[in-house]
Amino acid sequence: MYSMRACAIVRTMARTLAGILVTALAVTTIAIPEALAVTQPDGTLVPTGPTQLPQLFNMRGEGINAVNDAAIMPETFTPACALTFNVLQRNADNKNAFGWYNVTGTRPTNSQLHEVLACTDGVGTSRTVDIRNDPAYAGGQIGFYQATGTCGTSNNHTFLFFSQRALNPDGSGANATIHLLTYNSTVTPHAFYFGWEDLLSGGDNDFDDLTTFVTGITCTGGGGPCQTGRPGVCADGTQQCQHGGLACVQTNASASEICDGLDNDCDGMIDDAAPCPGQEVCDQGVCVPRCNSVEFPCNGTDVCNAAGLCVDPACVSVNCPPGQRCEGGSCVEPCSGVTCPHGQVCRVGACVDPCATLVCDSSQVCVAGVCQDRCECSGCGATQTCEAGGSGACVATPCVGVDCPAGQFCMAGSCVDACAGATCPGGQVCESGACVAAPPPPDAGPTPTPIDAAPSPTPDASQGGDDASTNGGDPGRPAPGCGCRVGGRDSHGAGAPPVALTLLGLAGAILVVTRVSSRRNRRR
């Protein structure tokens, strides 16, 4: 049976987790490669002339500079599931087509070109293509091409120009004429603008002869997890294309600090000044009632300090630096010696689910605390299978279709206890795959006297005290000791508690009163 303080911790932990919202997919970008001006082999800065690209980007709300942000890399891309192809501009006499091809290291034949936007498709045309499920897709990288002419097609054209410059008909290497400028969208994730020139030697170099917008693609190496170098929740990121190279783009935006064991405002300090309701205090990522000698006593030999937290007596006067905790009078790493249950990580001395507070885009799934594309689009490794239509995550092939009960997980095709090998933080035990407050010993002894803590007033039945109908002004909150989940059922909100639990709660209350009365008698 849990103590009333342990019970309150469990209850407040559930309430805290239920109220957490973390803003995901922040647009803040870290370590963006410096953009370099793009020039033709003759030194001409491109795009040039009366190009329509600046007006287009401005109209679409993009923070793109047509000259400074122009790129000729990447030349190849990784497709997701649903790619959208849009015609944005046609400013040439020719009517050109646009499509994709498999990257093989050699120039594709006409039959290996897959047209998406035809020469007859006007501005505003949009098509969605599922390349990954196209029988023509060979896996791996894809490139894009432009077929030029009076009405260009893959089989009837004047010229073919490719996103891979080495495949173009007018030069190779450093002397290859540039026919395509790419721009990474600053508004839409996994999206690029393609600005084409359709004449040999670059034409007029305005790169708005045909402008297309493609979503659902990343450059080679894009989409993987990375670290931004910033503290707290701002540390996690994903590799995305910026200025023709990979950059680590921050996944979570900084926000106001809340009591959840995380550095939400990215200032290097965890739960600093995190607010808690009423008279509760933040302890290891959970809002808990302030300890006192009567209602919320400390377990074992712990004592109640001035902040209202139960601590080791040797730690009462010890102030540890941010990110550390006191143990036996010394400051240690909060997760030192902790091995969390399967699927959880240790944060600030508490085992938590790293995905519990992360809100991913609808096309993504949280894997180990990082938002990643669903496996239907990203694919899986050789020993894994995609749970398509389900979790959207890759699972070990032997575990496909294996449904384990709560508190267990699948390993090599068999269900294993999630607590196996776990070492919970001090004062906790692993039960049903989670670290929870350990029950007090059979005889906890006299309750320690609080140190520098204001005495807790004795509840006054005439004023409601801790009656469930008032609860200190919070009518929606159950009385202390009555909100724990026992045997899979909540004792409130589902009728009256079982008689046995009621008697146990009454016995606990009598025991506390008896001990207090005994101490008072000894003082006389």
C-alpha cells in the first residue's frame, strides 16, 4: 500500500502529463551552410535579367532571396510517399514538360523518364504522385528533368536537361552550363522550387522559363535525427536541406518552463521556476504536495526541507548546480546509476516516455523522442518491417503482429517484461513497465520533524478542511490519498470505493493521528 504522499505524487504526475503541450516542428534553423552566389562558367551571376522569381517568392510568403539563396545542389533527392507537383510559372516560348527518373549513375533513356507535368499543363496545375509505390521506382535517389520544345515530351523534344549537371548536353564538370536553380522552401517542409532555363548555353539566365514546386522530397541524407547544439528541448533536430547542403533544423520550439523534467525554455536549467498549482512544488518533473509532518510526511529517514521537499538529512544544506541532485551529501548526476524500463529515458532523475510530450506532424511518428517520417514513406532496415497503417514505425520483423500486454514489449518475437534489468531512481520500484513510488516499509517509525518548514494547520472539519467537496478551493481535485489507481480502477469517478480500501484509508488516518497524539503526550 502506498503512502499518502506517494499516492499524491502518482495522481499529480498523471494530471501534469495530461496538461503538457509542446510546440513541434519549429522553423528555427541551426548551423545553416552559408549560401554562395551561383555563376555560369563564363562568370555570369544567376539568376539575372528581368526574372520573375523574386515576385513569385514574395507572393508565396517565402523568405527567399532569388540570388543569394539560389543553389545547384542537391542534384538528387529522396522521395516520400505523396509528392505534389505544381506548375507556378511559364515564361518561355517553348512549352516544356517536367518529370522524374531513377538515379543510376548513367544518363536515363527516354523510356526511363517519367513525365508528371505535361507541356500542355498550365499555371496552377497540381498533381500528386506516389513514387514509392510506382512499379517504375527502383528505390533510392531520384532526379528531375525538363523536356523542351514546341510541346516537349520525353520522346519528342528539342533538348533534355537534368538536375544532374553531368548528364546535360552542353558541357560537364566545372564547365557545365547551369540549367536548373533549386530553392528550399522556408514555409513548407520537405519542399523545393525548381527554376529552369530551356536553351543551350543558359539562354537569358532568368531561370523562370518553367518554375515548378515539388513537395514530399528531401536531399540525400535528409530526414535523419541530429543535434543542434542548443540546450534543453531545443537540442533535437532533423537533417534538412538548406542552401544546397544539410542543416540541423530544430524540432521543438522553446516555450515557457513547466514542471516536466525538461528544459522547456532552453536556458540550460531544468524546471527552473516551473509553476505548480496551489501549494505544490516541482520535484523531479512532477508537481507534488509540500511535505509536512501530518498530511504529507516523508518516508523512511528523509526529512522535509524549507522548500517542502523530502530529502536525505545529509542534503538539507547542500545546494547543487543546475542539472545535478544531492545524494548522501554529495552532488551527483541525476540519472547516475539509473536504468529505465524499456522505452523510457532518464531525465532529471526520473524515468519518462520521451514521446509523451512531443507532438509530431500528421505525416510523422515519434521514435525515441524524435519526429521522423512514417515508415510507409521512409522505409525500414533489412531486419525490420514497417507497421503500415498502424504505428507508422519500423519494428523487428519477428515482432510483426505480436501484441504484448501492458508492461511488456516484444523482443525476438516473444513478450518480455519491460522492467527486466531496470534500476529505478531512488525511492522507486519498477511495476508494469514504469518506475513508481516505492511502498513505505512495514514500520516507518516516527515521522521526521520538518526542517525550517512552516507547520501545517490542522484540518478544520467545520470549514471543509481536506474534504473532497472543497480540497483547498479545488473542487475538481480528489482528496489526498483518494486519487490513486488501485487494481486498474480509479477510486473516484466510478462510484464509492470498495469497503476494504475505505477501511485501510481510515486505518492510515488513525495511525497518523495516533502518532501525532503520542508525540504531543511525550512532550508534556
